[in-house]
Amino acid sequence: MITKSQTELETFWKKLLRTAGALVVLTGLSVIATDISVHAAGNKVGVTKDQMKTLSRGWSVKDKIMGKSVYNENKEKIGTIDDLIVTSDRSLSYAIIGVGGFLGMGKHDVAIPMSQLKANQDGFVLPGATKDALKAMPEYAKS
């Protein structure tokens, strides 16, 4: 003979198992979805899990490059990285360094190949550079 408490217990376990089963299915779908790129008009959009791992080891332009000071090898501040130029082949080619000026007035922007900059804990080092040498360079002008 089945008592009321046994029926309630069976109902409880059935609901629990259904809920657990639904969670397993949803979790499985979530994992599968992270491996599938979104398709829009036949093109893949987004990144894969492996690409995301690579991204997480990269530099955030906003956090690690933009606004950082540029020094020469004598630890003299010679400018600030104000912009980055990415060429059509998707390579980060040039840093636009603002030299001199005060509150944006009188600042002289120059383009420096990224290969010439060396990262350090304080910002970047541009060996052999001085403020005067950078100010003597042609000014970078956005087209």
C-alpha cells in the first residue's frame, strides 16, 4: 500500500530528475553553442574557443598601449601614444605619438613604426629619440 508521503516523495524525485535532466541538456547545448560560429549571410562571425584563448593572452590596446608614455633610453619622457594605425593587411604598423604641447595645444603628432618601440613596465622606449628629434619629424596628419 502506497501512502501519501510515499507519493509525495516519488513526485518530488520525478521533478528533481526532470529538472536535473533539463539542466544537463541546457549545459550540453551551451557547450556546443560556444564551439559553433554564428553564420550571417554565409559568413562565419565571431571567434572560436581556441581563438578566445589566444585573445586573452594578447594586449588590450585601451589598457596596455593607448595613452602610455614613451621614453628614450635615458628615461626622459618624449611623448604619449595617442593612436595606432592598422594597415589593410591587418598588421599593427604605426604608433602615433604626441610630442610636446599642453592640454592638446601645440602638440606635434608623429608616426613611429611599432617595431621601433620596446615595451617596459612604465610604457614604451624609443631608443635614440629626443623630443626635439620627434618635433623635427613631419607631422602626422589624418587624411
